Amino acid sequence: MQTIRVATPSAKYDVVTGSGLLQTLAPRIQRVAGRLPRRVFVLTSPEIWALWGKAFLSSFREPPIALFLPAGEKYKTIGSVDRLLRQMVAAGADRGSLLIAFGGGIVGDVGGFLAAIYMRGIPYVQVPTTFLSQVDSSVGGKTGVNLPEGKNLVGSFHHPLAVFADIDVLGTLSDRELRAGLMESVKAGIIRDRTLVRYMEEHAREVLGRDPRALEKVIAASIRMKAGVVNRDERESGLRMILNLGHTLGHAIEQVTRYKVLLHGEAVGWGMVAALYLARQRGTISAAQFQRLEGLVYLYGPLPPLKVRAAKLVAATVGDKKNVGGIKRFVLPVGIGDAGVVEDVTVTELEAAANYMIARAKERHA
């Protein structure tokens, strides 16, 4: 079991990762909250509750009030938030209540947003159940929902009291979900941790084979990287933007395909391929580094085929939330283990990168 500290100007909390955390959840929450409030809520999906609800409840004397969010990006909306807020009111939630987000990244994002806006803010705890949510979305205090015009355009920063990432729950993840989540760890290595890149290259068999020690090492390294970045730039005013490597075109892919074709991590994987191509064209990485890093993305694939047009993807990037004052901001790797944000990527460059990505997808699925 490992504990990583997040310490920003507005919040300090621990991310705990290891096995057996679900069975000891209530006392752990009580320690960070001071006491368990009279009204404790848990937001989860029906699928996660069916698999892990019994283990979740095992340490609670009084069961939390369950709120359900159906699985799928199409439910990450203002409409879902409205419905859940009204359910909390009907169940007697007040400013002393506590919310537990128990699920994947969508549950975590929506749960954090609920906690941020209900009665102007109540405390919450993250209990992520997918690899992607454990290594990325549960850490850092970003919360929010989508609009038809783009992803995560409505939200707020609201840090949890703690994050408890139980590796045991990953046992019920499909191979596809695991591989998609691992794309965020590949990203973590590329932008900030060359040791993680090397480990993931050399230990792919153990990681993909779900060896607990290998998984814990990758998860802890990914969380530690993100915590270090968030500690230095809580509100994404500069450094934190590097966490968006692969996300500009990744989000565009999701939007253009209406969130029905690729998992988030898969879209980010293809987005990283495009970003690596652009970095190679600009000379921020060498030909050898480009080949090595692109190979790492495919090592943790396979990524699904892409049936999209480059021009449509580029058009979808207009609503990217990183853009400021009409300027497109794009994250590029600088060597291995470093990255930067550029503001002068042209439409021609972006289309070329998207076309390369689409061509590679065709090659790999020929």
C-alpha cells in the first residue's frame, strides 16, 4: 500500500493505493472527515454496485444513500446533475452531508461536480474503480460535465478529502478497459517520468497480465507524477496543461464519434500518436524517440480503428477548453519525460497530424 500526498494552495489530502481498501473504507473516511455525517451519499453506476456494493458496504454501520448514474459518456450531462441534485434534496442532504464517488472517471467527474455545487459545496471522497480513474481523473480536483459543443465545458475545481484506489477492483475490468486506462500512464511517462516509460516498456507482460506489484508500481508512479504537477499548478494556469497530451485530438475524436466508438483512453492514445507526429515534425523529439514512444502506445493497444475525417476533427478542436482568446494551445513532448505547451500550431499542421494518425489506424487494421 502506498500513500501519495497532494498539497495545493487550497487543499491537502492523501491518495492511497493498494489492496483491500474497500473493506476498511468507513473507518478510513471517518479519519479524514473527523466523523461520518448523519447523511452519507454514494454516487455509483448500477454495474459497479452489483459487482462491488457488498464489499463497499461491509465497513459501514449505516449504509450510505445510493445514487445511480448509468454508465456511458452520454449521461455526463447537466440533465443528470439536475436529477441527482433533486434526489439529494429529497433524501435530506444538507451542508453537513458527505458524498462518495464510487466508480470510473465519469462517476468521479459528476460526483465531484455534485459535491462542488450542492449548497455551494459539500465534502466528498473519491473511490475510483477503473485504471484510468485511479491514475488520472480522481486526482487533482477537476470536476465537470459535457455539453454537446465539447467535453468538460462545465465544471469546477473541488478537491476530495481523500482518494482510495483499491487495486482489487481492477480484477473485474475488461482487457479493453485496462488497456485504455494504461494510455494515461503512457502519457504520464512521456510528459514527466522517463523511468516509468522504461518500466512500461520492459514489464508490459506483467502489467497487461495484471500482476499486482506491476500494477501498483505503474499506478503509484502515475499518481505521483500528477500530484507533483497539480501541487505546482492547481488551476491549470501553466504547467498543468501538459497533462493534456493527446487530449486535444482525443476529445475531438470522442465528440465527432458522439462518444459511442472509443473509450476515453483509446481516443487519447490516438491523440498521442498525432501529437508525437507533430513533435517529430517540429523537432522537439528525435526520429528514434518518435519511433520508441509511438511503439509504446501500440504496445499497450490495440487501439480501435478510426472512421473520421481530419478536417472534421480539426473543426471540433475549436471548442477545446485549453484555447484562450482564440489561440489554440497544444501539448507536445520534448524528448522523453518532458513536455511543453505551444500556441502557434497551424490548421495545416493539425490536419497533417490528424491525417498521419488516421493513416496509421488504417495500416494497423488493414
